[in-house]
Amino acid sequence: MFVIFYISMLAETNRHPFDLPEAEAELVSGYNVEYSAMTFALFFLGEYANMLLMSAFSAILFLGGWLPLVNIFPLNYMPGSFWFSLKLILGVIFFIITRATLPRYRYDQLMHIGWKCFLPLSLGYLVFSVGILISFNGLPN
């Protein structure tokens, strides 16, 4: 689910390799050519705030939130805000590395990933999780 969430996170934020709205009008520097000055700045500020929000979601849901990465004695005394910020920065670095390494997808490839790969995997994981819960008569202790 971690991998599915990260790839879906890239697609939801319209970042590379899923920046399909920008790819349509790339001859004149993308769809944002109509904006100038403060509207342009606010538009991109919103996109980067969305990157931070999705990185925060991934840090909370999958990486343990504010808890330390490893249980080493001196590192346990670091505050939770340090660990959360570190995981948030790792999420943003993931966005940057992805933009630098992957080619752009086409619409048909995005639809194939979503409908033929992620939907069956997600439903299969749901059935697997429900099967585990039923076999243990509810939530395991």
C-alpha cells in the first residue's frame, strides 16, 4: 500500500511524471502562461503546499509520524517535531528525485496504472486484510 500511495500521491499533486495538464501546452511554457505576478506566485505556492501536505500524510500514515526511525538510545531524546520534519523533508526529496529521474506518462498509461494495476491490488489487499481480521475473530490483540 505504501508504493501505491506514493505513486498516487504523485498523480494527485500533478507532479512529474504525471504532470499531464502542463504537458498539453508545453510549447508556451505550460498552462500557467496566463498568470502573472502574484497569481502566478500563489498558484505555485499552492502546488508546493500540496507537496508538503502529501508528504505529511505519508509520514503520519506509513512512516510513524513523530516517532523515531530507530530505537537507538541517544536518538530517543530528539523531539518528535525533529523526526516529523525529517520524514517530511524525505517526502519532498522523493518528489524532487522523481522529477529528475522518471519520464512523463501519457494519459493511456496513467489510466492503465490506475484501473488495471492499482484498483485490483487495492481490492486484493482489502480482501486480504478482511480475511486476516475474520480469521482472528475481529481485531487481533
